[in-house]
Amino acid sequence: MLAELRADMQRAEQERDEALGLSREAHRPSQVGGQIDEGGVQVSVRIGVVSEAHAHRTRVHYESIKAEVEHEELRIKRLVAEADAEQIKDELARCKVQEAEARMTGTVATIMGQQKSQAAKEARNRREAICADQLQRGKAAKEVADDVQLRTAEVRDSAGEADAAKQRVDAAQDDKARQVASTEHMELHARSQRLQR
């Protein structure tokens, strides 16, 4: 639309220039044979009035079109300014979004780092607890094995002592039996000798 208005303004400007030129020519008196023609002067004056009116209308038309062109240019400048302002607003909003995303990313990274650190700490604590439990179980198993071994030795010693005691008892019983048998034999022999007498 601005291009059309500019073209109209150029045409109006050309018509204005032509009308102004016609008006100037109309104010010049007619000359015939080097003398002023009074009738020509009257015609010239009449044509000059018409030409002035036409030039005025052309000038008004030109100024009107010029005003429209300036108004359109101002409207376009305003639209451009509004577009620039909107673009700047969009850029600011985009920057704010990027800043928020950066903060969120940093926060998420911090949280993830804290979670990873906490998970690593918990895993280390679990591993240490398992190692301590296994060590405690190993100690308990060793204590049980040592106790079993001690008890086995005690039982073995007790069995040996019991066997030795049995052997002593058996030996004592054998000695007593021999003594009794010897005593009875001597008594029988003495009795036999008395009977023979």
C-alpha cells in the first residue's frame, strides 16, 4: 500500500508542477507583432484564474497524498517498532526460559550428585556392615570350632582316664581273685594234711 501511495504522490507532484507551470504561462500577456493584444490579456487573465484554481486543487491533492504517505510511513514505523518490541520481549522471555532451564539443570545436577553421593555412602556402609558381620561370624565360628576341639580333647582325655581306671579296676580284681584263690588253696592243702594224719 505504501508503494501505491508513493506512486500517487509522484503523479500528484507532477500534476502540481504542470499546473504551476501553466499558471505562470497564463500570466504572460499575448504579443502579436510586438504589440500587446488587450484581448489576449483578458484571455490570459481568465486562463490564469483557472490555472491558479487547478494548481491549488493539485497542490491540495498532493499535500493530501503526502500526508497519507507520511501517515502510512508513521504507521509502518510504529508497526516495526511494535514488532521490534515484541521480538525483544520474546528474546527476554527466551532468555528467562533458558536461565530457568539452566537453574533447573544445575539444581537437578546438584540433586543427582547428592543422590549419587548418598547412594555411594549407603553402599559403602552396607559393604562395611557386611564385612563386619562376616568377620563377626568368622570369629564366632572359630570360637565354636575351638570350643568343639577343646571339648573333644576333654572327652578324649576323659575316655582315656576311664579306660585307665577300668584297667586298674580289672587289675585290682584280678589280684584280689588270685589272693582269694591262693588263700583257698592253702586252706584246702592244710585241711588235706590234717585229714591224712
